[in-house]
Amino acid sequence: MIKVGIVGGTGYTGVELLRLLSQHPQVQLQAITSRKEAGLPAADMYP
């Protein structure tokens, strides 16, 4: 399993990267960071 963190998760590139990696069978998303959405759970940003 490849553990991944995304820096800048609310920008266009971060969102596309999240979309692609969330479908990959060998990737486990560990963290998403964003200055703009600090403190907001990822589930609220990406319903």
C-alpha cells in the first residue's frame, strides 16, 4: 500500500490528483492540506 498526502488539495490540480488516486487500488490517502479550507473535514469539501 502506498500512503499519500496531497498538499494544496482544494486547487484544480489537487482535486484532480485526489480523484485519480482515490480510484487506485494500491493508494491509501493519509492527509489533504489546504490553507483556504483549514479545519474543514475532507468529507465536507468533497461530498
